[in-house]
Amino acid sequence: MVLFLDLDYFFAQVEEVEKPEYRDRPLVVCVYSGRTESSGVVSSANYVARRYGVKAGMPIRLAMGKLPSDSVYLPVRMEHYLKVSRDVMDIARKYSAKMRVESVDEAVLDVTEVVDGSFDKAREHAAKLKTEILERKSLKCSVGVAPNRVLAKMAAEAAKPDGLKVVNPEEVGVFLAGQPVEALPGVGHKTKSLLEDLGVRTVADLGRLDIDVLENVFGPKKARYVYLASRGLFDEPVQERGAAKQVSRILTLKRNTRSLDEVEHALAKALTQVLNRLSSLRMAATRLGIIVITSEIKTFTKQVEIRPGSSYDELMRLLRSMLQQVLSENPSLMLRRLGVRMSGLLSLTGQSTLTAWSEHES
Ligand code: TTP
Ligand code: MG
Ligand code: MG
């Protein structure tokens, strides 16, 4: 039995909690690229801003066009969010020793043993976790409890904001049937449109397809996943990550490009995920690298030495400059995938944190 935790509008909520004067106004946290005053993308939007159609990944300028004039725009404070994230994860860890930090604001916990397999007890357990996070960090989150990880994540998503949803084994069929395919974790735009070509719109439609049909379109690995997940059967154990020598994340771009502006969001997202992983491992890196995979599936990499605990902005600057170098050395290269790798890892023991490092060193 799995409990899935996801903080609500995480970065924006942290800002809202710490700056109560902004409460009830549309608030967006932005990754500014520095190119012009308003170039960059939205990283997180509170629910008031979302009512105007603003969401993560949107260019800041587009968001400004949608939002009223009293809206609040704040720059990301990544080190701070990572610290808050660690505090939340430390609270969550008390609710099961079998826990995995999935992202800066998500954790999965196998709670089977802690609640003796009882979904009623699991609901109480989850409610306690929500209360403790609210009391100690003033943060709201949404929690899903279900027989496996995929279902628990979907339950948490369905419970947003500030919700708690338990899907017990008898309810799985009904819960899944009503959902659109894109509610399944791992089903993005591309998968969704391939499924549409097969006449599939809902998870229930998907649950009627044979695995061979899926294999023809997606290959065996993804086919197996969507086949099982749509039936509520995809299951894998929750495991803590082992010792890491390097941490990397590679993302596929929406389309092939040479434009730095167009890849800014992917770069920021990959860096965020890498920093979050390092932070949850309590590690700091001494090398930063960029991984470029071209439209012809050639790979180029570059790396630089960094000061452990370098700021997010500094790291973004270095990544942009390495990318610029790769582009100017290869004038005909088109970017297809982009990745960030941090290596030369040092363990941050005891109470020291990334923030403590950077404060100490600067
Ligand atoms: P999410 O959990 O996807 O989003 P959220 O917490 O802002 O909103 P929700 O209530 O729907 O959970 O992501 C967690 C944080 O990761 C988010 O606050 C900011 C960051 N992030 C980005 O920087 N860019 C992105 O495209 C996304 C999706 C998230
Ligand atoms: Mg969230
Ligand atoms: Mg999340």
C-alpha cells in the first residue's frame, strides 16, 4: 500500500507563506533568463493565478498578458525551496522507513507495514502527515493512498488542492474508468496523441486494448507500462536510492532547435531535478556538465569545475555558456535532447546544507 505526497503549488506556496501580504493575489515564481527584463518562464503559479490560465512552463510575458495588474512576480529562490523540501521530507520519513523522494515536492511511502494493511488506518496516517506538515511548515499538500504507486500519485493529483484521497482495492476500477488518459503518470502530449489515433481517450478505453496493439505503437517497455497502469496493475516496490557517483537528468525538447531561449525551460527543469536529487542525497557536486544530444543522435558534452554549493543562478549561467560553446563549435547542430550532469560528489554530513555551504564559501 502506497502513500503519495505532493506539495500544492510548491514554490509559489512557499513565497505566499513567507510573504503573507501577497496572499489572495495571483502569484507566480519565475525563472528569469536575463535576456530581457521579462524573458524567462513561469516555474510555479498559485491557484489564483491558475484561474487566469497561467501555468508552469509558460513564458513570463504570456503570463503577464493574462494576469491582472496587482499580480506578484517573484524570482526563484531554489536553495531556499530545496531546504524547505528537505524539512518536509524529514517529516514524511517518520511516516515510513520505506520512502523515496521523487522530486522536489513529491515523496512515495510504502505504508503497508505501518498500518497493518488497513486502508482506514492509512487514511488516519495520511491525515496526521498532512497536519504535521501544515503545523510545522505552514504548507498545504495533497496526499493519495492506493494499492500501488501509480494509483497513489493519481489519487493525490485528484485530491488537489489540500486534499486526501484513499482509493482502496474495490474502488480502483471506478476511479480509473472516469479519468482521461493523460491522468496516467508518464502519458504526455505525444503518447496522448498516439493513443487518440487508436481511438483512445479515457483510461477505460485504454483498458480495453490488447497489449500487441500497444507494442506496435510504443515498443515493449512502454506498452507494458500503459497496459498494466490502465488496469491499475502496474506495481513496483518503493526503494530508497543507492549511493550515487553522479546525478544527471536528460530531457527531450518539444522540437529540435538552436535557440537558447527555447531551451531555457528544459535546462532549468533538468537542473532543478538534479539539484533536488543531490539535496535529498545530502550531497554537493564539484563538477557541472551539460549533455547535448543532436537531431542526428550525436552526443556532445562539456563540463566545468564548480564550487560546491554554487547558487542556482550561477549554475544556470554556466550551463548557458557551455551550451553556447557547443552551439558555436558546431554551427549546423540541432538540439534534440538536453541534459545536466553533476559529479564529483561530496557528502554533506550532519546539519550542514547546501545553503550553509554557499553562505560559508561566499
Ligand atoms: P509540481 O508539483 O508539478 O507543481 P506545483 O507544486 O507548483 O503545483 P501542484 O499544486 O499542481 O502540485 O512541481 C513542483 C515544483 O517544481 C513547482 O512548484 C516548481 C517546479 N517546477 C518547475 O520549475 N517547472 C515546471 O515545469 C514544473 C512542472 C515544476
Ligand atoms: Mg506540487
Ligand atoms: Mg510535484
